[in-house]
Amino acid sequence: MRAPCAADFEASALMWADEQVVRYISGTPSCKPVSWGRLLRYIGHWQAMGFGFWIVEDRETGAFLGEVGFADWKRDMEPSLNGVPEIGWVLARRAHGKGLATEAVAAALRWGDKNLPSASTVCIFDPEHAASIRVAQKNGYAKTGLADFAGKPTLVMARPSRS
């Protein structure tokens, strides 16, 4: 995992344009301007908040595999998550089903346990996104309930810091 940079744009945009990748995230593939804005928010999070997302690369080839990290998205949802770091992850389709998400989330959490000021972190999902729910559970997240986000039921999970 490494810091995001402008050179990640094409690979990131390609991943976010994949209908299978975004199926349970937004349900709508992202166009290039939306992907560019997301990448800039990743970079800006580090500057403004002291935490953010990393790029996940193949250890051997350096190929782009996805993104993982923490954010405070200031989501308009109830209950509010503002002020609590929200972990998220997304992997390119070629990286699915190999345990990489579990490994990347675990690495991010090791960093978070040492560096985030919050007593806990949260993650949210489409309640039908079984694969990501399993990744969260393997990394110590427990279901706390359903929220309303963008007019859709959204599963909220939380994990206490282990610092």
C-alpha cells in the first residue's frame, strides 16, 4: 500500500467504471471526472485530516489492485457518522476472491490503531454485499444496525480501536 498520486488516475478510473466492482457500492459506474474527483479527495484527506486512502499494489509487479483507507466523508445520513473515521475498500475485479481485501483492511487497521485519534472506526455497506461484510467481520467489525443513506437501507458496522 502506498500514497495515492495523479498517476493512479487511469487505473482507478478503469476500476470505478466496472459495473461488477461498483454493483454494491453505488450501483452506477463512475465517469472519468467523478473518478478524478475521488482521487483528489483521497489525496486531500491526507492533507486535511491526517488520514486517508492508500493505493493497493501487487507486491511483485506494482500493478494497481485497488484502494483502501479511512475517510470522514461528511455523509448526509442518519445516524450520522461524522467525526468517526470510516474505513472503505474497493478492489479491481482481477483481485477479487483472493483474500487481498482482508489483508489490505488488516494492514490499514494496524496503521489506524496506532495513528487515528478515534476510539472506533466504522464501515457501511449495502446489506446484500456479503463479501465485504465477511471482510469487515474478519477484521473485527460488528453490525450495529441499519442507517438511511441516499434513500437506501445501509448496514453500519463498528470496531473499537486496539491501540
